[in-house]
Amino acid sequence: MSKLQKEKRPAALSFIFITLLIDVIGLAIIIPVLPRLIEKLIDGNISEASKISGLLLVAYAVMQFLFSPLIGNLSDKYGRRPVLLLSLLGFGLDYIFMAFAPTIGWLFIGRIIAGITGASFTTASAYIADVSTPEKRSQNFGMIGVAFGLGFIIGPVIGGVLGKIDTHYPFYAAAALALLNAAYGYFILPESLAKENRRPLDLKRCNPLGSLLQLKKYPKVIGLAVCLFVVYFAGHAVQSVWTFYTMQKFRWDEDLVGYSLGFVGICIAIVQGGVIRVAIPKLGEQRSIWIGLLLYSVGMLLFGLANQGWMMFVFMIPYALGGIAGPALQGVMTHEVPANEQGELQGGLTSLMSLSSIFGPWFMTYVFYYFTSPKAPVYLPGAPYFIAAVLMLISAFMAISSFKKDKITSQNLEATSS
């Protein structure tokens, strides 16, 4: 890496953080008003709107699953900068579609466009891998978690304020943020992928299944990738069920749910922005992974056992501390992949995340519905959290097993060479 590149590295990381933050704010800013917009477009009620909202999520996740490997591979060929800027333009176009949508079909078109171009996290992750030193990668990947945390604190507040004035205003604001960020990046963002590290585009490696199969080239990566998928899947017990669970069990109203989500965002931002910078270097990446997954499991279990609303705030602390696992997992995997394949790796990981977004919300919300319905053998609203706790434990054992296999393989290779 040249001296000039080293000097640009902090500025580039700052821009990537701002990009991720604006993307999340843009996503979260529409959450308070999306149900009302759908309700208006279908001329129905909130219950019917929730079904449409679920289908919109599926449409986005399916498109992201199908196209993320292509976007990742394009960034390996043409560089991160042009792909990242096009992704931001795609998000801006999506929000414009949603703001002016005369029918529900327009919302689906917008979500499909966003799913296809929604590779900002894929490409940003590859960008972070490009400009980070090996010992700093895991810490820098924590910026993604910080962006999520801060974005989901700021976004819903702005959306709620603007939405009271006009249902369409949050969509205008989200579009403006995405387009302004694209313009800012056009003039400021340097390219991170050196020309010598680029590779030709191979269409066989651009389909989602092919991208996942490419991970098999790296035994440690495929094992940890599956581990990461289980974490993503289990995480939907919080992402998809939290509102229903707290309203059902503790009779929270919308304001208290909003405050709790803000607290969730604060906890995540603290852990991803500060704790991991101390924890991962001291514990090491491998130990951070399994300790983090165990904390996730404990947090999920406590959520399911809570019998007072205030406990959910307290139990968020061990759950949020489990966030040290994600950046450590990504850091370990990037060490196993050459520089000219980082985009492909992140595309495959985004495909896994998209798969979890297709099946995770449906599964977790159905489990909640079943165990709170009259046909349930026992009333158990915390069932999704108990299942998620078990899945996090399974993921921890998978990670430990993967490290043991890799250690044995390394020892065998050393013995053979000697």
C-alpha cells in the first residue's frame, strides 16, 4: 500500500461509515409511516397492511439474494467505488418510487430495484477489507454494527416527526439522503481496490448458489459462513418479533416500543463502536466468536423468561455484548480469502443474510403466532426466543468445531512438511 493510500485510509473509512449510516437511516426513517402508506394504497386495515409489508420484505430479500453475488463480483472487476455509487442511486430511486407510488404495485417495483442494487453493505464490507490491515479488520467491521445502531436510533425519530406532517415526507428525506450521499461519494470517495488485485468477471461465480459454492474453496470460511447464517436466522427473533412480544406480554404501547428500540440501537452502537475495539484484541478473534455467541444465547433466553417489562432493557445488555461475535467472524473469514476475491466473499455472505431474511421473519413470527393462539398446547409467547437461544448455542459449537478442524489440519500439514 502506497503512502498516499495510507493517508487516505482514515478518510475512506469515515466515508464508508457515513454511507452505511445514511443507508440505515434511510431504511429506518420510513418504518413509522410505511404501515399507514400501505393501508392507504390497499384501502384496508393495519392487519392487511402487515401481510403486504411481509411480502415487500420477501421481494427485497429475494432480489438481494439473487443479485448480491453479481454485485460483489462486479466490484472485484471494476472496483468498489462505481458499484457503491450505483447502489446509492438505486436506493434513492427506490424511495422516490415509494413516495410517489399511486398503487401498491409501485412499492413492489421500488423494493425490487432496491433489492437488486442494495449492495452497499456488500461492497462497503469489501471496501473495509481492502483498506484495513489484517489486525484491524475485525475492529473496522464493527463500523457496520455502529451504523446499524445509530441509524435505528436516528431514523425512526426523524420518520415519526416528518410522518406527522405528511406520510410522504420521510420518503422524500430518505431519497435525498441517498442521492446526496451518492453525489458526495462521487467527488470524495477514493477507489480501494488496486488494479493489480482485480480479476475478470466469471458469470458462473455470479449466481447465488455458485457464490456460496465458491466458499467451499476455503474450509474454515464455509464452516463459519454456515455459523453466521444460523446467527442471522436466530436474530430475527428480536428483529421480527420484538414489537409483537412486548405488546402482547407487557402491554407496551407504541411509544415504549420505540424507546426500547432506541435503547437497542444505543447498546449496539456502544458495543460495535467501543467494546469490540478492546474485547477482540484482548480475547482474540476465535475466543471473541464463541464468547459472543454464548452471550447472544443467554440474552435470547432471558428475553423469553422476562416477566416484567423493565427486564427487557436490562437483558438487552448481555444480548448486545454478543455483538462482538459478528465482526470477529467476518475478520477471520477475510483472512482466508485473497484480496481480489473479497467482493465475492462479501457477496456470498450477503446472500446468506438475504436467505435468513426470507425465512427467518416468517418462521419466528409464525412460532410467536402459534404459541399465543388458542390452538397452542401451552401459552408461550417467548417461544421464538427459546428457539433462538438454542440456535445461538448450536452456532457456538459449530464455530468451535470449525476452529478445531482447522487446527488439526494445520498440524497435519506441518507434520507432513517436516
